[in-house]
Amino acid sequence: VSIRQVVRRSIYTSIFTLIPVTALLIFGESTLSDFAFALLVGILAGTYSSIFVASPVLSLYKAWRAGSVRRSPRSA
């Protein structure tokens, strides 16, 4: 599975999850609106993490496993 497919799937999942959460936020009572806001923040944070944190880490890990990433020498 390519990273591009994973990113696309994350974006689609987030968009289609945000639709009912937004409806709860707009049309729900105060308790539901508070819960929907917490869900909204969590979905946005998870999407950001999946796209901008996990994807580059996975790319670096794959490159490291293939042996193409070299460590810089450390001075004592």
C-alpha cells in the first residue's frame, strides 16, 4: 500500500466522519454539541497526525530498513 493511498484514505475518512459530527454540532442540544466539538477536535488532530507525522515517519522507516538512510557521525 502506497503512502499516497493511505493519505487519501485518511482524508476521505475524515471528511465523511466530519459530516455527521458537523450536523450534531449544528442541530444538537448543548450536551451533544459539546460532545460533537470534542469529536471534531479529535478528528482534525488525528487527520493532521496521519498526514503530516505518520507518513514521513513511515517513509523514513522504510528508507532506513532499505539501508538508504545513513546516520551522521556523532562527536563526543
